[in-house]
Amino acid sequence: MTISAELLAAYVDGELSELDTARVRKAIAEDPALAEQAAQMEALRKLLSARFDPVLSQPLPERLTAPLADAAKVVDLGAVREERRRWFERPALRYAAVPALAACLVAVLVIGRSPDKAMPGYAGEQLAAALDTTLSGQTAPDGTRLLISFRTADGAACRAYSAQSGGGIACHDDNGWKLRMAGSASGPQGTEYQQAGSGDAAIMAAAQDLASGPALDQAAEQSAIGQGWKPAPR
Amino acid sequence: MHSDAFLAGITELLPRLRRFASGLARNPVDADDLCQAAVERALLSRQQWQEGTRLDSWMYRIMRNLWIDEARSRTRRDKTFAEEEAGAQVGAIGAQEAATELSMVDRALANLPDDQREAVLLVLVEGYKYAEAADIIGCPIGTLTSRLLRGREALMAKLGEAA
């Protein structure tokens, strides 16, 4: 049987069927020149491995690991949000407790608010209402979806949100919700619990930069809603 | 490590990606540039990766495509310059004899056409099956095997005594 260079290479590379492997093996046993060719192919593989495999055990430069570590931080904030979203999707809460609770809070806070006090650079009344009372992972009546809450280094409460007209980040101060970042629209609001859009990812990344400490969990958020998003004691 | 399977997967692949990059690029700095570019591209293109498909093939493909784009824009003058450099930077490996031999590998690889070099690296260094390597490159298996054969023969001719 004549063994082509291509067939011999496929044999050395372990690409042949059992039958063809047996055939080539037999041919090699009978032909020293062929055996020599096969040995050279094996030797080349070893030579290449000796050159490149040491790279595997070299320490990884920081510039390769850092982008992944940074991305993981942003994603971790997202995971907190996701966890909370799941919690609120439990049927009992979703259909009964949450709307009732939200309705109470809206009532309390809307009564307490003086109308039309929105200043330039601050959230308007509708957005402010959403920011005041909607838990992260939920969608306010005006369609604003709250992504996450966190505190900055100086203790101010901030919230990242996503809305059809454009999401962003707002931080609470004495005058209301000051807009810190206005992002792009997050895409069609097809369902209540949509996937985060690409605009959301940019907002989440900005939130990561602004945040000091972890995202507020659901209990902390409830408490902040109850206390009007006051700054944390320093 | 990372709670995120995608990021954890890429992190785990980094040593192998660096090995592939160091075969494609002509010096260690270029190799890490290429590797970094591939990681950044992967993070930006995350939505395009489909869960359940192989992350390693996807990452290798990204790196390979970046390298091809870069190689196409490289000028002939740069190429000659880099080839001289490639022979000079393997001294740290160890024994004088080994270093000489290894720099011969680098030189022999640098002289291969790009399509043969990537075929040789994917199969003989990265250990991919022909079908997997062809999938990463985006060519038919027959094309892959003939490039591999030509690349292998050219290397064996150059490294005859060493191999």
C-alpha cells in the first residue's frame, strides 16, 4: 500500500479511523523510510511543544487579567440585581404584597412632595417618583425600570435606572434627585422583565465607578425608601 | 474566582491564548498586545457568544482574526525587521544549545506564510483536531490539511538536523 505524506501526517496527528490507523501502522512496520518520516513528524511536534509550552506556566501579565477582573466587578453588581429580581418574581410577592406595598409608599411620598419643584439637572416629577418608591428590579408606572441602588463615597444614595427615553444615574440630595449620568435608551420595552440592554451595561459600568461599597440589598432599599433616601451617616 | 462562567472561562484560557499568541506574533510584547486585544474584543462582543458553544474556539477565532487583520496591514519592511528581532529574544530559555535550537524554531516559523503558520500552531502546538482547527480558521478541512502539510514539510526541511 502506498502511503501519501498527507495520510502519514493524519496518522501521526491521530486523525485516522481505526482501520486506516492499522493499515498505516502495518506499512510503517514494513518500510523503514516511512518509519523515519513518521519519526520526523513526531520530532517536529516535540520541538514545537518545547518552544511554546513553557508559555503556559509563565505568570500572566496584569494587563491580561485586569480587564477580566474589572468586568467581573460590573457583572457582580448585575448579579445582585438579578438575584433581587428573582426574589420579587416569587408569585406571592409579585401579585400581592409588592403592588400593595408600592401603592402605600407612593401614597405617602406623593402627598409629602410639593409639586413642580424640579430644578435643572434634577429628575422631573415622574422620574423622581419612580426613583423614590420603586425597588430595583421593578418597573415604575411610568415605565422606568430601576436597576440598582448604591451609595457614593460621601454617603449619598444613588440609583441607576433604565427608561425608554434614556436611562441614567441619579443621586439624592437636599434638592431632590440630581442626575449624574444620562445614558442612551435601553431598547424596546417589550416585557416587564426584559434583559438588560447595551445601554444598561454602560450605566451599570458607570454605577460601578461611582459606587463605594456593595449595591444596596432589598432590605436596605426598603429602609432607604422609608427614610426618603437620606445620606448615610458619616 | 469569577462567579461569571464566561469570564471564568476566558481567565482559564489565558495561558493557552498566550501560547497561541506567542506563536503568531513575532515577539513577546506583540504577543501580549495581541492577547490583550483579543480579551478586550471578547468582552465587547460578549453578546455574540452563545452559551453551550465552545468558548475556546470562539476566543481562538477572535485572536486569529485580529492577527490576520494586523498581519494584512503590516508592511514588508516591518516584517523583515521583526524577523530579525524574533531570533534575538529567546535567550532566556536556558542552555546555550537549547536556545540556539529554539531560536531556529522561531525563525523557521517566521518564514512560513501566515496561513501555514496558523495551521501548524493550531494542530501541532494547540492540539486541535483538523475539524476544530478548520472551524477556528473558517476554511474547509481539505484546505487546512494541505496548509498543514506544506507548513510541516517546510519546517522539517529547515529544522532537519534539529528535528
